[in-house]
Amino acid sequence: MTMAKRLPAGPLRIDRVLFGIVLLLAFCFARADSGSIARCIHDVGEFGNEMVQMCANEDVAAEKALAAYPENTKPIVARCTRNVEQTGWVIAKRCADRDIAAADALVGYPQEHAPLIRKCAEEAGDRGQARVKACVDREIAAGPAPRRD
């Protein structure tokens, strides 16, 4: 008499399920790179396949949008996409959009704030134009330093 074989329980079964999900997603997201899929599975996989699919779709859309940004924004986009493997394209796009808006705003500041903008840019280093603008706005709001007579 032979006994029917049962599927293994525990970690091996979970590995098979995850492998199946990865294969399914690979076919569903032919446009998405494996990094996007893996990142989305890690970030939102516990919420189901639909969340992973939405995450990957948003990642692909953000990557395409960043690729279409004007040439003059490329240095900002390059800075914001340095860690895209860990953070994802959506976060990189948010970073670029925030820094582009801040850079545009700083250009419109009165000339009298130019030294303050330079000072804040030195302090911010390579952390982006949004940090520079925040520094400038904070300094402007604080007003001039009290004079000591």
C-alpha cells in the first residue's frame, strides 16, 4: 500500500509560493526591471499582488517621466537617482520635482539674497536645492541678526 505524497509545509512551501509570485509578476511586468519588481515585493508584498503591481507600475511611470525631463534638469535628476536601486523611481522623481521647483524659486529671489543663497548652498553641499531653499527661507524668516553696539 502506497501513501499519497503531501506537499511539504513550512519554509519550502513559502519559497514555492514566493517563486510563483515572482514568475507571475515577471510576466505581468515585462516593462519593469527586476529591481523594481524585487523592491516592490519587498516593500509592499505583504499587501498582495495588486499592491505589488501598482508599485511596479508607478515605478515604471516615474522612470519614464524622469527620462523625459529637460536637459537643463539632468544634474538634479542624476543626483536624485543615485540610490534608485534602494529607494525606487517614485522617490527619485519626488526628489527631482522638489529640487527643480526649489531651484526655480531661488532664481526668483531678490538680488539682495544672493550672498545668503551662496552661504546656504555651501552648507547644503550636494543635498539638493530644496535644502538650499529651506535654509534661505529660514534665514529670511529669522530676520537680520541683532546689531551689537
